[in-house]
Amino acid sequence: MSITVTTAPCCWGVDDVRNPHLPDWRRVLDEAAAAGYGGLELGPYGYVPLDVPTVSRELAARGLYIVAGTIFDDLVASGNRENLLRQTREICALITALPRPPRVPGQRYDAPYLTVMDWGHDVRDFAAGHGDRAPRLDPAAWAGMVANIRAIATVARDEFGVRAVIHPHAGGYIEFADEIAQIAADIPADLAGFCIDTGHTLYAGMDPLAVLATYWDRIDYIHFKDIDRAVFDQVMGETIRFFEACAQGVMCPIGQGVIDYPAIHAFLRAKGYGGFITVEQERDPRNAGGSLADVKLSRDYLHSVGFGPAAISANSEVTA
């Protein structure tokens, strides 16, 4: 199988662009390249400037490309549609104007993708990981969210040729097994795929490998994380926001947590997966001083269990 391992700004604590402690986006590019990654995600809307010449120049200088853009916003509110579609158009216009990541055998859709995640609801944020007490949307609100996702995916596909991939995310309204099953039924495969995240699925009480197997026919892109069991057990006993749990270190370098990556590698090899896997490790940006060491640990561990060579450069194909 041909896989390129990439990373994302969340490994440097970049999740909320309003956070005053975020590192400069060029530092993230510097350290992603220094750790041996060939590409990365754009990060949340507004972090990397929407300036094609500037971003192209900075990526080229480091041998990087952008594998995906991100919608990370309230997908439920009907009044947010205009904002969501504006973000979709601006993000897709940028990522499609940048140098394209290579296509490899086994890859269903060309990158870059548009990852679509629901976020921004206090009642669900404080219930992240707790499927038994997290409130669900009523049918009307769920239908409104589905309509917003359909609108985003349609604009991305029809106006820019970008594949939207739905990302179940801890603390959003698409997190738990029942919600993933329902969104799979409500959004047709020809409109949007899935980006399954191993860390978020485990955080939500599911087996990552089982989720990959269940939705294999819908999975176009994958995120890898790992979870520190001791920290996870602690935060599950608290009333805490998801990113507060991340600031406590619930996400750790891959290979230092509880997710079985040799088994996931064997599964992906058997399925012939081709394309991109993005390493993520959410953290407090005030702890970004440890990001370079951690993303290198993750990359080196994945190499040790079969995911490609230690050094991955842009426009190269990796045999895993």
C-alpha cells in the first residue's frame, strides 16, 4: 500500500484561532518539515493566511504540501449556513490553488480534502467521551445539521472538485456510534466520505479498528492519534471540556498510548489503503515547545511498525 504520513497544526495546539498563545504558522511549517513530514493540514480557518503566493512560497521552501483544509464550526445552527459556505469557498479556493499532493494506487479521491467537523456546543463539549449522558439533537436540529453538511459538501465538490470528508469529533454532535451510523445513512457516499480519527473514536468509547472496518467503504482519509490511558481515566472522572483534557495530556505521541497500531497497519495493508494519514496530538499551545519532539516520536514509531520510511518528502510515494 502507498501511504503518505502528514501532520496538522493541532499538534502545536492550534485549534482556536482566537487563542493568544498560538505559534506562528511558519514555525509549524518549519517543525513539520524538520520532523520529516512531507505535508500537513491547513488547520482551522484563519490560521494560515488565505494568500496563495505567500503560502505556496513558504510550502515550497520546506518541501511541503497541504493535504486538507478544515471546517471546524457549528454545523447545527441554521443561521450559520452563510458563514459555513463562505469558509468552504475560501478554504477550497486556497487549497486547490496550491501544488497538489500526489495521487497513489488505492486512493479513492484526490487530495486535498475538506475535513468537516461539528464544534461549538458547551453542552456537548463538557460531555465529550460520555455517550451515556451527552444530549442528542432532536430530529429537526439533526436535519438542519445534515442540510448544512450537504451544502458544504456540494459547494466543495461542484465548485472546486474537493472531496468533503466528515470527521466525527469529541465534543461535537457527531461523536458516538449512533451518531456516526445516522450521519452515514443521511449523507450519501457520492457526496461526502469519512475521515475516521483513531483517537476520537477511542475517546468516544469505540474500538478504532472496528470503526475503520465498519465504515471502510466510506473512508477516504484517516487521522492517527494515541491516548494516554492514565490521563484518560482521570479526565473521564471529571466534568471537563475536551481541549482541557488535551491540555492535561490525554493525547500522547503515537506508540506511547493504548491504540494498537500494528493491528491497524495489518488491517490497512489487507485492505490496500492508499493515500494519506495525518498524525495529530492536540495540546495546549503554551506547551508547543514539545511539539517537534512529539511529532518526530510519532513519525518514527509509525515507521517502526511499517508505515513507510523515516523521511517523507513532498511529491514522493511511500510504500508501507
